[in-house]
Amino acid sequence: MEEQARQIADLLKLLANEHRLLILCALLRGRMTVGQIHEYDPQITASALSQHLGQLRAAGILESEKQGMNVFYEIRDQRVVALMD
């Protein structure tokens, strides 16, 4: 039970950021490119957006797929979808 509590606490810490939540809200609509995600949070710099996407991907929340010049992101962790619903 302690391990599960730690995992949930780590997930909530990762989600406790306005920019990451905006990214996830955008991706609830479906698969998007970085440019499309940026439209939902135009105040964030491209570098910061890339860092947030990297953190979410490293945590297993997002998955990415490169197609030509674009990288598409989508939510992989359905716990996040359920939590945000």
C-alpha cells in the first residue's frame, strides 16, 4: 500500500503545474503536434513546453511519435484521463 501511495503522490506532484495541466487539457481532445499544443498555452516558451512534454513523456503519461517533420503527442496513461474527467 505504501508503494502505491508513493506512486500516486509522485503523479500528483507532476500534475501540480499549470502548464502541464494545460498541455494535458489540450491532449484530452486527441493527438497533437507541439505547435498545436502551444496554441493552448501561448505564454509558455517553446523551450519550456519541450521540457514539460519531456517530463510527462519520461513519467509514462505521454507517448510521442515522429512523422516527417512533426512529433505527435498523446496521453498514454488512462489514470490521467480519468482524473481530469
